Amino acid sequence: MTKRIDLNTEQDTIDLAHYIAPLLGPGSVLTLYGDLGSGKTFFVKALGAFLGVQEEIDSPSFVIFKEYHCGRFPLYHLDLYRLKSEDELLDLGLFDMLESGITVIEWPELAESFLPYQSLKLKFGFEGEHRFVEISPEASLEESFK
């Protein structure tokens, strides 16, 4: 089941993050698809705030991943845009991240074959000034998005 939600304002994206945050815990994997400027990093900033991250969250484009502490477990924020091979991905220690915290992956295409599951797949997009997200939850979260 895929659900489309209009994101007409920044507050709509913040509200989406507020709704999703309590559904997540260690082992949750969110994959974020979308073109540059579609709102992926803005969503992660809002999500981190609701998870209790005190630090400023910014794009990990140049460092590939960042770790933030939000209470009892970490939030891992990955941006795989610059990676060219699966070997580079494996060198990051992806599997350790997947089990120990909440993992959010921007530009996840390279990692898809390595992910045992995706708690939520979010496809951000825009048509002119109109922004939206299409959410595909794993089976255990489907009821939350009806």
C-alpha cells in the first residue's frame, strides 16, 4: 500500500516527521528517494528534532554519513549520492547501523540489495511549486498510514 501526502508547506513536512517519529525504534530503516531540493534533508532535520536530537542536522553529502544521539539509541543519517560502488557502501559498516539505531538513507539505490527490509520508503517529489511524498510502509506499519 502506498499513500500520497501533499506537502504544501514546510509545516506539512514537520507534521509528517512528528507523526512518523513515535513509530520508529532501533532497527527502523527509512529510505528517502527524490531529486535534489525535494525535501529529504529537511524531513530528516524535523524527524531528528522529534526524536530528541539536540545537534543541528545537516546534509551528510560530503561525509556520507553522520551519527546523532537521541536518547538510548543513535540516528544514522546517510547520503549515498556520491558513492560509486557497493564496496564503498560496505566499508561504511552499514549492517552495524541497521540493527543498533534508526537508519535514514538518502539516495538509497546503491544499498537496496543489501537492505533486509525497509520500515518506510518515502519518495519525495514536486510538480512545479507543489510538493508531495509517497509513503510505502512495511507490513507492520501499514495500519498507521491508512
